[in-house]
Amino acid sequence: MPRIHLGDWANDVVDWLGNHWGGFFDGFASVLNSPVNWIADGLLHTPIVGLIIIFAAIAWLARGWKLAVATVIGFLLIDGFDQFAPALNTLSQILVGSIIAIAISVPLGILSARNKRVSTAIRPVLDFMQTLPAYVYILPGLFLMGIGAATAVIATVIFAMPPGVRLTELGIRQVDQEMVEAGQAFGATPREVLRGIQLPLALPNIMAGINQVIMLALSMVVIAGVTGAPGLGSNVFAALSRLDVGIGAEAGISVVILAIYLDRVTDGLSKSELGLVAELKKLRGRGRAKAAVPTASVG
């Protein structure tokens, strides 16, 4: 087999982009860094007690008082490990990356569900995005946008998008076709059917996709600590570089606590949406039962 110089070609492409589009990538990095810095500054300037109360209140609304108590204990442990500020920096990167990934993946999933050609074309791309090693996303970003949160956010968006697209498409495709046809029979436009029938019934799948997006975003942000972005990932990478087991253990446990919190909160929101869908199905069943009752003839 002759030598295929794929690596040289990839280097040439990155060098060409850096030489001809360097200003664009610098501006793009600044645009991504700005919301991360705003969120991080806002969190870091809020008293720790106030943040823990806010996080616990969100947990209470999502899953109840048990998760709220666990949230308080977990974030107090993070503070005890002196990892609270890195955890907030990590959370800011997760929020920005997840919001961008969700804003792209959900509409793309809807389009895939409504257009078979789009679904067929995008499926291999999603497979490629999921199977490519995480560090491959980071290297071009480092060369084009440099060290910082922007590279971590871009890698996070690419890595976390596929489950959002797939589960959104799956949820819409699994909606009962009879309900869609009923809406069309009453004169609803395709947009009204999507907004009033398909999206509410597909919400459990969509929320499950959002949960997976957030979890993958957390894992990628930690891996992207190699880019020098502040957060728990950079602490883990520094511990690996110095073979410092103590810092690695503290940062690692903090990552686990943050992951459990985000997972339980999004899962709780998903279950609340599942209850809404159950109510819609009950109303549908009642409507069918009424339609099945024969009207008495008047003698």
C-alpha cells in the first residue's frame, strides 16, 4: 500500500486557514469567550452560600427535597476541596456549549424527522462525529483559535450534538400518526401540527437528548482542560502532568458531583414532561371513548 500523506494534507489545510482566515477565527474565539466569561464572572461574584441555595432550589423543583439536600452536601464538599471556582468555570463552559449544541441539534432533528433525505444525508455525519476521538476536535481548534475556553466550547458542541439530533428525530417519528392526521383533518398547518401535537408528545425523547447533550458536554469540557481553559478539566490535566494524586482526586470527585447534579436535574425535568405527555394521552383516550358511545335515538 503506498504511503498516504493524510497528516501532511491536514497540516496544509490548517496552515492555510490560519494564514488566510486568522482574523476570522480570532473574532470567532472572542465571540465564544465573551458569554463564557460573563457567566463565569457572574457566578464567581455571587456568594457561595447564595449559589448553593439557588442550585438546591433548582434541584428541589426538578426532583424534590432529597436531591436538594444532596445538592447542598455535594457543593459544600466541592467548596471543601477548594474546587468551587474551577467548578463554576466548568459549569459556564458547559452552559454555553450545551445551549449552542441544543440550539443546533433540536431544529436539525426536527428537520430530519420531517425530511427523509436530510435524515439519510445527516446520519453518516453523526456517526462520524460520535466515533471520532475527542482529542481530534481539540487539535485544530488549538491551532486556529489558540488556548482558551473557545476551543473547549467548539469541541464540546461538535462532540455533544449527535444524541440531541437522533433523539429529537426519534421522538417526532414515534408520535402517533392518528393524532397528526386528526390535526390535519381539522385544518391545522404543518407548523401548527408540529407545535401543538408532535413537539409536546416528543418532549420525553427531546429531554432525554438534552440530558445526553449536557452529559457529553461535561465529559468533553473536562477532556478539553488540555487547552488551558480554566476549570476542573485543567486541574485534572495539571494533576496528570505533575503526577499529583491529591489534586487529581479532589478535582475528579468534584467532576462526579457536578455530573450527578446535572444528570438528576435534567432527568427530573424530563420526567415532569413525561407526566404532561401522559395527561395528553389520557385526554385523547377520553375523547375516543366519548366518540365510541352511540347516541340514543329519539322515538
